Amino acid sequence: MRARLNSSSTGVRERRLELHDIDALMVAAYVEQLGSRTSKPTVKQHLAAIRQLFAYLTSGGILEVNPAASVRGPKYVVKRGKTPVLSALKPASYSTQLKVTL
């Protein structure tokens, strides 16, 4: 099985790699390069897929170690959540605003 590294946009020439030749530094370089072109959530999703692929190959005995396991993705924090925040009301007034269905 072979993996292909294509970095023509950054000036690195194309080369063929065996799966066991891929290390954490290569995965980190890919994540960094991808981060310069796409959003942080996209990078995190790509890294998760790469981690899962290598975890599968590791559990199947094809690879000895998961090279993507130690690679950290970009930090991305969602500042606006989906959970509504209760206003600064007195605790007694909560019961009048909440509907309870049984």
C-alpha cells in the first residue's frame, strides 16, 4: 500500500511513500499546510480522519504505531453555544417561567 504526498503548491516535489515511512512530523507538516489554506474546523476534521485511518491500520497489524496520535490540531473554541443562559432572576421566579410536562 502506498501513500502519495503532493505538495506542488508549496514547491515540494511529489514523492511516493510507504505507509510505514509516514511519521508524526509529516502528519504535523500536512496539518500546518492545510491550516494555511482552510478553516480550523476543517483542519480538525481532516486530522480526526487521519487519526482514525492510522488507528485502524495499527489495530489491524499493518502498522506498529499511529503516527498521527501525537499530532495536535489547531485550537478552536466556539464562543456561542446552543444552550440558553438563564438571566439573573431570583430562584423563586424560575418556577413560574419553566413549563413542566409529565
